[in-house]
Amino acid sequence: MRFLLDTNIVIPAEPTSAEDVEARTPSVVGLLKALSLGRHIAYLHPASLRELRGDRNQARAETRGVLIGKYAELPRPPGMSKRLVEELGAPPPGSNSEIDLLLLSALDADAVDYFVTEDDGIHRRARRVGLAERVLTVADAINAVQALFSTVPERLPFVVPKFAHELDETQPIFASFREDYPQFDAWLVRCKREHRQTWVIQTGNVYQGLCIVKTEAANDYGFPGKILKLCSFKIADNFRGNRYGELLLKTLFSYLVENHYDGVYVEAFEKHGPLLTLLADFGFEDACASKKGERVLLKKLRAWEGDQSLGPNEYHIKYGPHALTLKGAQLFVVPIQPKYHKLLFPELEEQLPLGTDSQPFGNSIRKAYLCHAKIRKMAAGDVILFYRSERDQGVTAVAVVEGTLVSSDALKLAQYVSKRTVYSYADIEEMARKPVLAIQFRLARTLKPRWEVDVLKAAGIIKQAPQSCMQVPGKAVNWISHQLAVPP
């Protein structure tokens, strides 16, 4: 695989003095090690090399010029993509935006497989032009390499609900909060006295992730209805890349739905780019700014007065993951073997998997599934009913399609599913001996109890246990709508 690195990846990887070592340096070094062990190639674009060598600090520029000599220069990179210029606009000559667009153009032209950057603005532009799945953060890149090439985390963590007064304030994860908020310790004492709800991802005695919330009868921003404030949301730097952020969001969204909230909001400083990107991917939208200069992001859980009508995919992203609509969507039953069901939906297992059989993508909401189904009309916004085959048969999960790809090219398939796959590259190569249908989807619901075969037959969804993907007959849609309590 070929990875193009942005300058904001190289700089923390190549500190020219002790003062230049950044918080991201260990994770970036970990990425470079993973790329080396996997025999992947890390490239620098000529425009990035010019930028690094143009540092006004001459001594630092000379030192860094030596250090970056270890990286391969992307040979004969393509020029500015006309498609990207048409969609994003022409950047000012000599600007940082011009460099960013040149790097995205190399990705768009398939000169590289992935582009690694921590620049939130580039991630936003990548989403606009359909390149988001191949523009990776450091954590995403480590995750992709480990998933495709058989390196997995030691165990699947558990989310432990706690009251705030049960928290250990000496944990290292709280250090960054104290940097941003000088009054953090006094605030945490107040949280403890109010018995605020928290969730912790924990292995042994170490906090890997943390979420603290507060119900606000009257919030500071006039948001209507029953509103929850997401006070703190943090994944420890050395535990990023295992979809723990999505694991916490899954827990939070379940809590919101079960307690009938109308929305949730969070205040976050602009510097927290990865967090802002994650929240944006799950429907958090800019509402205003706080008195401290933070961005205030609001997530609605149902359509409010004045909201415009949306397509099924946009509706699900904005109000989901629990919320979905069947209006304008096709419905499909997708059979899944138990071994892949266990990896994709570990929360449905009678005993949660531990040890090396766990995968970070089981933690996530955004997932991917590969099969040899011949069906070709599945589109973004369509609804999938995942049917567990062989033992304990029945529909166990409901998901919304984000996109599909049909290919026999293992590399293209790996690129398409790399952020969310449970398949190794060897698995993909084996499957790609004949055309593969790759489905990117978002998990909407898990069903307990599952919809068993007899129930599905009586509802007219199937005539017999499905052997391949099949479309749900129109006559069964009303029954499904009623069961899911969503508009048909």
C-alpha cells in the first residue's frame, strides 16, 4: 500500500530538538513503524518537501532537510485535478490551500492509496469530493494497516457506567482537561456532588476513554425540548485507532434514545480537530459559539419544526443512528455467517469476545460487509436487515447503506473498506477471485429478541431462509415500519 503523508504528520515524526516533540509524536512514530513492518511505502509530495525546506528557521530547516531524506518522494505527481477545482474552487497560487489541493489531487488520481493528515479542513474537503474513505487520521491509518494485515488489539474493552463520584481524578486522561480548563478540578468536584452520569472505557485500572453528561432543564443556548449536555468526551492519545470514540458514542446514543431526549450538544475548541470530525460524521452541527470561544455543536434526535425534508441517508446521519426512515428507501435482507456476525456485532453475542478474536470495528457504528451477492441496485439510504445464518437464525440488526462497490480488484476493495473492515487483506484477495459486493453501512439498531424465521415468513419478508441478499417485498414494508416505529 502507498501512503502519502501530510507535513503535519512528518513534523511531529521528525523533531529537530526536545522542544519540538509533540503530543502526537508517539502515535505518528507508531504509524511509521506499522507501515515499515507491513512493507508499505510512505511518500512525501514534492510540494510538501518544498514547504518543509522553506522553514524560516534556517537551522531547523537544515536539520529537517536531512531527516526527511529517509522518505520517498512521490514520483511525477499529477497536477491540480480539474474535478477538485470545479467542486472546491481554485486556490490562491502559493497558498497552503494550493498545497492541500495538490495532495488531494494525487489521491484523486490514484497515485497513492491513502492520504494521512490531521488537518480537519482537508478532511472536510475530502468528504465534499467523495474521498473521505481514503483520507485518514493517524489513528485511522494505524487501524487500517492493523485490520488489513492481521494485527488486532489485545482485547475488546467494556464501557463501564459510573457516577462522577466514582471517578479517579488522578488518571492521566484528565491532564488535557486541566490544560484547557484551569478550573477543571473544581468543576469535577461539582460533577461528583451532582452524581452526574459518566461512562469509562477501562482496561485494568487505566482509563482509555471517558464521557461525562448533564441533563439541562434550561440550557444556555435556548435549544428546545429535553436536552443533554455532553460535558466531557475524551479518548486517551495512546489508545486512539480502535474505534473507542464510536464505542462511547454508541453508548451515549443508546442512553439518549432510552431516556427520550430531543437533542444533545457539546462545546469544543477548534484545536480538537479529530473530535470535531467524528462528531460531524454523526450529525452534530454548528449552532453558535460559547463565551469561551468554543464551537457549540448540536445533535438533533428527531426533526424539529422548520427542518427540511431529507433523503433517507441524510436523515439517518442527521438524526440517527437510532432514527431512520423507510421513505424513499429499498429494504434488503442480507444473510451473514456467524463468524462475521460475531465480529461486526459483538454486543449481540451471549458472551462478549475477549482476547485476539476481537476487532476494533466491532466497536464502531460505521462498518463494512463483503459478499458475493449478485444484487446491484442497493444504494445509499437503503435499509439492510442482517440475517444471522446457520445457528440462532433470524434478523438481528438493522443498518442503513452508505455506499456500495462491486469489484474483483482486491486493492480497490481494501481501499474502499479499510476504515471499517473486519476482513484481512488475505481474506479480500481470496474473495476477489470473483466479483465482490462491498457494502458500507451504519448500524442503526440491534434487535433483542431477533426476528426469527417463522415471524419473517408470516410477515411476508421471506419464503425460506435466505442464502443470498434479497430485496424485501413491498407488502412487508408496513410490518417492518410498525416493528421499528418509523414512517413507512
